[in-house]
Amino acid sequence: MFEPSALITNLLAAVALKDSAGAGMRAVMQREQDFPSPTQARLTGVALDPNGRAYADEILDTYWSDERHRRELFSSGSSTREVIIGSGVHAAIYAAIRVLRGYPKPLVLERADRVGGNFAMTGWPTFFLNSRNRAGAGGLAGDLGASLNYLPGAPIQAADLSMREYITNADMAFAVRLALAQYADVVPNANVVSVNPDSPGVEIGIEGDASLLAGRVLDARGVGDPNDQDVADGVTILTFPQFMRRMAGAWPLRGVRRVAVIGGGDSGKCAVESCLGIGPQPFMAAIGVDQVDRVDWYAVGLPTTCERWQEDIRGRYQAIGRYLRPDRFGARRLTVLPRTARPVALPGAGLVDGRMYDVVVLCTGNRETIIDGLTVATFEEYTTADGAAVAREHDTLPVFRVGPHARLPLSTRERTDGVAAIAANEVSIFRTAPKTAALAATLPPVTRD
Ligand SMILES: Cc1cc2nc3c(=O)[nH]c(=O)nc-3n(C[C@H](O)[C@H](O)[C@H](O)COP(=O)(O)OP(=O)(O)OC[C@H]3O[C@@H](n4cnc5c(N)ncnc54)[C@H](O)[C@@H]3O)c2cc1C
């Protein structure tokens, strides 16, 4: 039977008491027997009701950012505690499996003010995931009976949050946040800057705060910071997260007629979708008042015509292709320019290759965030008893890199299973989540010796 944490219990009680937020929770109880437990039914009801979800999000943020709560967690430090750096998918999975295995709740340290990792970069939905929304337990991309966005151990799954073919970042973030609320202690605004030996464990340095002791560290820093963020001015030249935060605000495309997107990966595709009106609907935006007329997409290796796009690009992004041909009045909104580019910020505009744009979005990949004492050279592959590499282990410290941050190469088995067919699969949840779950299930308890 699922036993809710004190935070989840309080959250459900608060939502039930608020008339405007409790409708989904009440509606779902008519079919309580379809869910593994009454609590999971209620959580699903909260998640499916936009008002319920917004209120629940507010409760979580208020609880996690409470200064007294932060002080208590920091002062209750011990050299046997497990600390996770980062609060994304892999933090949630690790914490869930550890607690379900009978170990204490790990402490999660998140540098951002919003908990939930990459998908929580905005509270409002701003991009669709590229992995299909399917019910079921975890599995590989080609397995139609498996869920690709599965969080082992989570109270509710992303597939319980939406019936869309592709869920939004906000759906995934909500599932992650609920898992953390159930299975972890969480501190936002805690930027880890160093990890040093402090026998038998480690000492964790946090920017602007006292250091913490831990017996084991799970380094779940994710895909890292945007490349080229030094070029962005946050106004006319934006990184992908900055652009998405803009899309989450009111009137994000006001005065924006010409946009350049630089980079052709998944972030670039999501940015182009936002400009063309085929991403999630922004809070306040309408084509009648703000329309982007022209998107120039500086991207090497992408098809430049509608026909080639439809042949070469996978289903999730098919809709972009039709903007690569003129409409019947001869207007074409999207052009792929197959070259790299570097923008210059001018007052009120971004300049790329001699062309002026109202907004330039940089989608040129990510680089590792820096933590003293944890450089990549000091980590080796860590394998479970079946010979599968599931994480990287520090050569002297009790520290494990998990998720995409572990940068595990594709194994022969993964190549045979077709995981290597799509480059983005390397960091996909369906590939990395089971590895983190296996690590959490098999690591021994932390001891003082
Ligand atoms: C735009 C985009 C779209 C994607 N879409 C998909 C998709 O559709 N399907 C899919 O399977 N995968 C997708 N991915 C990949 C997926 O997001 C990642 O693999 C997954 O989120 C990684 O989870 P994580 O927990 O390892 O890290 P993240 O979710 O990246 O979380 C890491 C957290 O660590 C925090 N952090 C970093 N440094 C520190 C520090 N020093 N101290 C404290 N905290 C720190 C960060 O602030 C962040 O919140 C996408 C990635 C991107 C960038």
C-alpha cells in the first residue's frame, strides 16, 4: 500500500479545502478503484485539473523554499547521509528507489529556485517532449507496450497526466516534483560549488552557505548549461531556457516579427515550433496581435525543403516541414540556412550574417556545469552484477555520476536494440532512467567506515 509522505498528505488536504482547486480530485474519486491506491487517484485528479495542479505547485514551492526548513535540513547533517546534486528526473528516480528499498530519504540540492530539473525550466508548458506519451512500465522506444517517460517508483507517472500524443515539459516536471515530495528532502537555491574528501565521506561546498557533510553523493547535474550563454544578452539574444522562460510569460512574441534560431537539435526544433505557433499555447498570445512572419533557422544537416523534411525527419517534428514551402499566397515563414552562425547583440536587435532580427535563439547544445573536485577525468564506469554500466564512480570519493551527466557510451546491447538509431536517444529518459534505478537498488547502505 502506498503511504504518502507528510508533504503529500498536507498537499492533498490543502487542495481539498480550496474549492477552486479541488474539482479534479473530487472527479477522480468516482473511479478510485482504477488506481493502485486512493492517494495515487487523488494525486492524478490534482494533476489533471489545471487549477489543482497550479495550487499544488505553489504549495510545493512554498514548502521547499521555506528558510526554516532549509536550516533544519542543513543542520541535521550526518556523514551517512546521501546527497543528490540536481533535482531532475534522475534525482527523483534515485530517491524513490532508495526509499522503497528501505533506506533514508536522500537530501536533494538544487541550484535553481524552481525544483524539477530541465523540464521545470518553466512552470507553464512551453515545449513538447519528443518521446511519445504511452502507458505502461518502462521500456525501449520500439516497444509499443512500454512507457518512454517512465519514472521508476514515482507516485504517479507522466502518462497519468495527459492524453496528448506528446506530453509537455510541465507534465513531466510535475511527475518529477511529486516524486521528490514523496521520497526526498529538497533544498532549492543551493548551488554546489565543491565536493572535497572529509573522511569517511565528503564535504559539500554550497555557494553563500555553510558546507555540508555527506556519506555519498549522487551527481545528477543533467545536460548542463547552454553553450554560448556568454553571447546571450537575455533581451534580443536568448539561450533556449531564456527563450522558454519568455514564452511562459505574458505576450512573449509582442513586437517579434523576425526570428533567427541557431542550432538544429531538439531545442532548436522546439524553439522553431514556438515561433510558428505549433508548440504549447502560451499563457497570453494570439496570432491576431502577434505573429512571427519569418524564422531563419541556421542549422547544419537539416533538410531545407518540405519534401525532404517529410522523408527524413521523425514523426514528432513532422509539422515543422510544411512551413518550409510557400503558402498559396507565396509567403514562406521558415527557411533553413545550412550553416553555423554567431550573433552580435545590437541595441534592440540581434545581428546574424548581416541580417537583423527582433530575437535570436541560441540552441547550440550544453556544457557541463563546474564543481571543484568533480572533474570528469576522475570518474570510471560503474557496472552492476549483470555487467551493465549504470553510472560513473569517482576513483577516490563516494560520488556517482548518474543520468546523461554520466556520459555512458552506448553499449553493444543498446546498439543491437536500436537505441543508437536516433542521436537524441543517448540522453533519453528511457535509456538513462533504468540505469539510475538499478544503481539505487543495488548500492549498499552508507556506513561510517
Ligand atoms: C530541451 C530538451 C528537451 C528534452 N526532451 C527530452 C524528451 O523529450 N525525452 C527524453 O527522454 N529526454 C529529453 N531530454 C533529455 C532530458 O531532459 C534529460 O536527459 C533529463 O532531464 C536529465 O535529467 P537529470 O535529472 O539528469 O537532469 P536535469 O533534468 O537536467 O536536472 C539537473 C539539475 O541539476 C541542477 N544543477 C546543475 N548543477 C548544479 C549544481 N552545481 N548545484 C546544484 N544543482 C545543480 C540543474 O539546475 C538542474 O535542475 C531533453 C533535454 C532538453 C535539454
